[in-house]
Amino acid sequence: MNGWNGKILEIDLATLTHKSYPLDMEMAKQFIGGRGLGARLLWDLVGPEVEPLSPENVLIFTNGPLTGTGYQTSNRFSVTTKSPLTGTVLDANSGGYWGMQFKKTGYDVLIVRGKAQKPVWIEVKNGEVAFHDASALWGMRVFAVTEKLGQDNNKRNVLCIGPAGENLSRIAAIMNDRERAAARGGPGAVMGSKNLKAIVVEGSTRPEVMDKERYKFLMYETKKLLAASPLTSQALPEFGTVVLMNIMNNIGALATRNHQQTQFEGAEAISGEELTEKYLVKNQACWACPIGCTRISKTEKVEGEGPEFESTWAFGAQCGIDDLPAIIEVNALCNDLGLDTISAGSTIACAMELSEKGYLDSDLRFGRADQLALAVEAMAYRRDIGAELADGSLRLATKYGHPELSMTSKGLEFPAYDPRGLQGQGLLYATSNRGGCHMRGNMIGLEVLGLPKLIDRFQVQGKSSFVILNQNSNAAIDSLVLCKFTNMGVADEYFARVLSAVTGVEYATGDMIKTGERVWNLERLYNNREGFTAQNDTLPPRLLTEAPTDGPSKGWVSKLEPMLKEYYRTRGWDENGVPTPKKLAELGLAELAEASYR
Amino acid sequence: MVRPYGRWIMPNLRKVAGTKEVAITGASVGAVVTELVKRYPALAANLLLDGQIRPHVIITVNGHSTDDVDAPVTEFDVVSIFPPLAGG
């Protein structure tokens, strides 16, 4: 077997039993691994009758055929489940070391089903599985659990949940290698609902590579490509992701105070330049990553990874806060408690607006940095107002009669980019299969950074083609499971060559994008089967009707409707946003066609 | 008015300019950059490649991105220059 290990490990927590069986290689060739393979398995395993936090939901951990081979950024893993936040198909992926180590245990996929009677943690060591009592770990925070279970970056890796996951916060993350997070959509709550505290992996199986000479050359070429790109050799390692703060503010697309404004007067104070100047300790890289975008930052109270741009924005501009040390500290707190920083920050921002408008009785107010840590702690432990914040902004705002103040699509909180000044980004959010998310096909490259070419960010007509291309490309990269930053120096189709060299299965030019399209359509079908329709492809009324009154995006709202029509048509879907049998047949998904019309 | 952003590896654009904002005269984006480099020659390596604006250097005029060096600029406009950026 080359690339893939060819094995699935399935664990039933109700009986504390496990079994191993062969990976369907036809399925693997079609969906590669990671997000694609996870979605295909979820299709069979979790139907519309399953509640996300019930024992019948599953967690599907996947790596990819390149994972652990040493190819640049081949360290990641993906976790797929039905989201407790959105009810959609969900995959979240994460870097660090755990994914690489998971591959070395000899499995491509780990499926976790059922619910343990009492807290457990699982140890997978060279293919052997052991169940351990986690009663003493239950209640412990992420950093302590990670250390307790013997995290050793290149040898033994810990994935766990914190108190937020235990307390079934629907915005809880699964954490790995201490501070890496598979965060979006609440996978940590699914893990908590299963009484599963941690999964520790240790292995020595090295993935086989089919054509070693070709692979070595491609790795060499990739190294050169990444070194030649000023983005991967200079921008990311030197500035980190937070450097986007000033440019987004400059163009008037930095969502501010729960998207009430699109520019933040305190942006400079929370910028990447400020972080680098005053709080950066050093850079850090995931396994086999030559880019090294991770920042280790330090304040008087904490030292740790991050914060990334989205986290800095969520607790910064979105909450009207320009206190960078407070943001660094609350970011570390979220990592320790196991919370999605984007959803946590944006939910607090929503609560701030609800409170300021008198709809919610709380002390939360925009600009109050002193309230951030208190709110996050309360959220993770479901204390006081935290009990309501813990389930995300849509449930919170709905409870208080103002769902329109939740800045979400399909219930998932948006990242930093305000789509009124970025028409393509708005279409991306509205159509994203896991809800409002930039990681499904970020349009910032095209609409702001000129990567690979600058397009008009206010343009509506023709925008859907760019969004679709980005979505398909991202689905393919997530199925490989590589870091999207690699794609800034290396083209999608180059990955097809690497995949061919590793697996011995020839992937031709165009196959990556075609695979991404297949994955996207399958996810769409899954959501359709769950009852999602074209009506769910939308944005909050604020973004559709309330134009910014100043700044470079002044006068603009998201012109979603015409873009959506064009999007469905370009995707080969019907006017209700359902993939047609013809499209599904073209993608090799014909057997699922019937389900799309149930 | 030109606002140079970013902390360049060497030299630091803002550090070289000694300010966050520089008043520059020029009728187009290209003319403004040329004048900026003339005033701060150390910036040339960061902004120019073979006499052209380097790929991935981002320029906005009043918050609107442009890759057109001939885009007109008036005395009331603010030109912002960013080094190559990535992230998300």
C-alpha cells in the first residue's frame, strides 16, 4: 500500500470495543482523504434522524495519503461529524504534529461511535488500542491534560477537549498538541457528549511512497517554490497572519462591533506590526513545515501560540477592543478551555450589542477588555450568562428575540472580513457548507491581496466562478490534508503530481479541482438531506440592507441574490440549489442522486 | 499623502521614512511610488523590481486596491503601500 495505510479503526465507546477493517480503496481514490473521505463516510454513517450530541453521531478522524510522508505541511488531520452548532456536515482540520503521528499508528481513519458510560481516554499505539479511565482528567484544562498524558511532539501526541467540550458548548474545539485547534462548528462538544476526554497516538509505521525518486524531486521543487514566493518565504513567517488587520481596516472591510461598522479606529493597536514589535517571542512551525507562520507571544500573564488574525479580530475589532495584551490572554484562555476563538469572540460581540440595545440584561459592553476573560470562562463552564453564550450567537440572539443580530450563516459565526465591501466573500459565506467561514474558499486573495490577480471586490457579475473555483480548490487541499498556505506558492495541480508519486495512482491535470468539486457537491447533498435549502444560503439582514455610512465600503451592501442565482447555475445545480442528477453523474456520485430529491 | 505600512525585513518602511505618513506629489500611483523611492532610496529594493512595482506589493488609493500604476492621484488622495501579505 502506498500513501494510504489502507485501514480504518472503529471504536465503539458504549462497549469499549474496537475493530479494524480495510479502507475501501475505490472510495479513497475518489475522495483522497481528510475532508473528502470524512464526508463520504459521514454520508453512510449519520443520517438526518441523528441528533448531533447523541451517541449515534460519530467523530471521523482522517489523515490523507501525503500525511506523514514528510512532504511540506503534511502534518494535518481532519475531523468530520454532524455539527452541534449548525446541524450541517462539519469538518474541522488542524496542524501541529498529531495528524502525522496518527498516520504512523497505521490507520487512515478513526471512527468513534457511541458514548462511554464514564469519562475515558483512548491510546492508540502502533495499531493497538487501549481504553483508560479519564475520571481524574475530567474537568482538567487542555494544557494540563496535554502534559499529563505525555505530549512529546515527534513521538507521542495528545488530542483532547477542555471544560468547554465537557460542558457541551456548541462552539467547543478539539485541541491537539496543546495549542492547535480543530475549532469551528463545535466538534469538541461532540467529543464531550461521548465522554471522551482525549486520544493519544504513538506510532512507528512510515507511510510507503510509490515513486521515491519522483517524490524526492517534487519535494525539492516544492521547497524552491515556497522559498521563491514572497508570501510563504517572507510575509507569513515574518509577519504572521495578524498582519492582515491594517489592510482590511484600510479598505473598510474589517467587521467592527458586531458588523455595525467596517473600520475600527483601534486597528493599529491590535495589528500584526504591533504584535511583532511588542509581544512576539519567536516563530514556530508545524511538523514538516518550512513556512513557520505560528507566533509565540508573551504578555505579563501568559506565553503561548497565537493569536492568529481571526482570533485577534474576534476579541478585538468585533468587540470594539484595542487592548492587545488582553486579546493575547483571552486567546490563550480559549486554547486552555478548548473554545473556538472566532465564535467565542463574535458571540460576546453579539451579546454586547444585545446588552447595549437593552435586549439582554448583562454588563457586556463594546470596548470593555476587562470582561473578555470573564465571559470566556463563564462560557466554558456554562456559568451565569455564559450558559447562553456557550451555544453561539444565533441561539443567544434568537432567545432574546433578535436573531438578526447574530452575524452568522447557517449558525456559524463569520470571520473578520465584512462582506459588504467584498462581494465574493459574501457569496462564499452564504454558500459555505459548514456555515459562514473563510476557510472554504477565501476570496481575500483575489479581492484584496491580488493573489494571483486583483479583481474588483465590488463586482457582482461573474463573481460566482471565482468563488466556485476557490471552494473546489480548498475542498481538494482539505482532502489531501495540506495547509492552505502551501497553495500560495504551489499550484493545485502540482499537488496532483505529488499525489501520483506517493500513491502510484495517476491523478491528471484537473483532477484536483474535480475532486474538490465532488467533495463540495457531496457536502451539499448531505446538507440537503438534513433539510437545508436555498433559503439557508443567506446572510444576516444587516449585511444585505444596512450600508456602511463611511469608509471605502460606504454605501455598499451584499448583493447576494443575483450572485446566488449565477452561482447555482454555474455549479450545475437547479434553481433551488440542489445538485442535478446530471452533475452528480458527472462527478461519479450517481448513486447518491436519488437521495438529493428525497 | 502616502501611508507606508508594514514592518519590512530590512529596511522597515515606516522606520526608513521616519513617519507613518509622507506627503508626496505625483499625478499617478506610479509617479507617487517613484517619488517615494527617490526620497527614500533604501525603499527601492522592497518596492521595485526591474523598475516596476514588485509583485505582491499592495497599493490602495483611499482604501481601494489598485494594480494600475497609471491610476490618477490627486492632492486629496491617500495612497497606502503594504508589503506582501498573506494569512487568514
